[in-house]
Amino acid sequence: MAKSLGPAPDFDRFSARAGRLRKNLETRARTLSAVRRFFEGRGFLEVETPLLVSAAGQEPHLTPFETEYRDPRRRLRRYLTTSPEYAMKRLLAAGFERVYQVCKSFRNGDGERGPQHNPEFTILEWYRAFASYEDIAQDTEQMVSAVAQEVLGAIRLLHRNRPVDLTPPWERITVQDAVLRHARIDLAAHPDAPSLCRSARENGFSAVAPDDAWEVAFFKVFLDGVEPHLGRGRPTILMDYPASMAALARRKADAPGLAERFEVYIAGVELANAFSELNDPREQRARFLAEQAERRAHGGAPPPLDDRFLSAMEAGIPPAGGIALGVDRLVTLLTDEDDIRDVMAFPFDEI
């Protein structure tokens, strides 16, 4: 051992919980191995796409990390990717029909630190050509249950002393029905903001202001009155979001006000977000421009459009389904933790 030249570093986190952290990191490693085996066994190609990109995601509620590439002649603004989605869809357009990726993604700003959030996190995304969100929902049920069986030897778990049964098929419920069941609000009867705000306040959601936008009121109701009830006992697939909340998803043919989007909830925590992918380049460009306008209206500066992604769509992208799943959150489920810090060797506040 080399001679010490200074005081010992602060290893309190490692020494105080060394056994627990080691066990969690070992479970994390086995989880990633099981995920890869699942997709390799189903003909998916593992790919790597850039983490440093020239155009970040357009979602107004996401803030990317910005950086700069410098050479003697010029400086180029670059971003740490919030998701590998655009690049993976370019691979779909290039003829790769089944692709998956496990990688880091990055999100800046308020709300990105907490028990379920870290500015740098691990994401699993996969895409299937000629598939829909229904196909992706089945993939998700099969993958999560198969990984749990391989890692833990069981698909009936206890998480924070509550049973969770991962046996497929999982509960499926629409956003409309979930809000009606848990918040006593009929979204279809309140298509405009004043009406929804009034109904929310009448039903006890005092955080909703009378002049909130429709989406703002919806999220206040959803986060307080609906989300905590989802995925209890067994996972919930929450389906068919308002189209305004799914800029990258295809609209439902029989209900154009809704999008073919679902989220997966387990034990009250959102695990994944999925779409039947929009493949109309004109509509996609229009949605991106609308998101840029919304960001500007709130005082933000939108990142540039990803013209390479839009060009790939214009060249032709097949109908497809895709999903983003939080690996750190999945590992907390499999380790009986409720804070993703406890399944990371170095969370954000320790770097």
C-alpha cells in the first residue's frame, strides 16, 4: 500500500452502508445482464448513439445541459442528450428494425434531484419497426417479469413492505378512467382550462389556480390525486394520454384528441414512457415548432431543431413503437429501495 499523503477522504457513505450498497450494485449489474439477455434472445441489436448532440429534445419541461466544442476556427454549441430517442429513430429509418440501448442521459434544472431523479441517470430504450404501443406494452411486461425472475428468482415481490405481483398481464387503464376513478374528475367533460380548474378546485385540489392552463391543472390533479394510487399490488399501464401531452406519439385513429402513449407505474412510481411513434414528418415539425413557441412564451430559449432526425423522417420511417425505461428506478424495485441514490455508486451530490 502506498504511503498516505493527506487525511483520509470521506468514505462515510461506503463504510456505513458498505454491505447494503455492495449488494445493491451487484443486483444492478445482474439486472443489466438480464436485460441484455432478454433483448438478445428476441433478435434486438444493441446500439450506441451519441451522448453529445447538436440538438436536444424539444420538450418545454426538460432543460438540457449545454456545453461548447472549440477549435481554432469556431465554437459549436452542443448538448448532453436528454434521451437517445432521435438517434435511435434515425436507425429505424435506416432499416434497423429492432434496436435497444442502455445509456446515460442528462437533465438539468428544477425537479431533477430527489428520490426518483438524478441529473445523470441510466435509461433503457428500445424500438420495434412495424409495432404499436400495444406490442411495446407486452414487451415491457415480459421483460420486467423475466428480469425479476432471473435476478431474484421470483416475480412476486415485497417493496417497502407492500406486495407487488409482476405476473403478466398487468392492469391497463386509460388516463380518462384513472382520473375519474381516483380524482373524481371527468376529463372529457372539461376540455377547456377554466372548466377543468373549477372542477379540480371543487373536488379538493386547492393547488390548482383558477387561471392555470389545462395541462398545468391536469398535472397538479394527476400528481396529487392519481399517481400515488397507480401500480399498487401489480403494475399499471396507463394508456391514451391527451394528444397535447405526447409530441412524439401517433394520434389514435378513432379518437384524434388522444395519443397512443402509455406510462408504466409500479408501486406508485413511473417506470417507463412509451409511444406508437409518430412518423409523419410534417406533423412532427409542426409539433416541434409549437413546443419551441411554448418554451419562448415562458421565457426560455429552445434548442435548435434536429434537422437530421426530421430529414430521416422525410426519407421514410416505418410505423414503430418505442419506450424509455428508467433503469435506476427498476433497480430500486428489485432491491427494495425507494431512493435511486441507494442503487448508484456515485449520485449527483457525491461527485
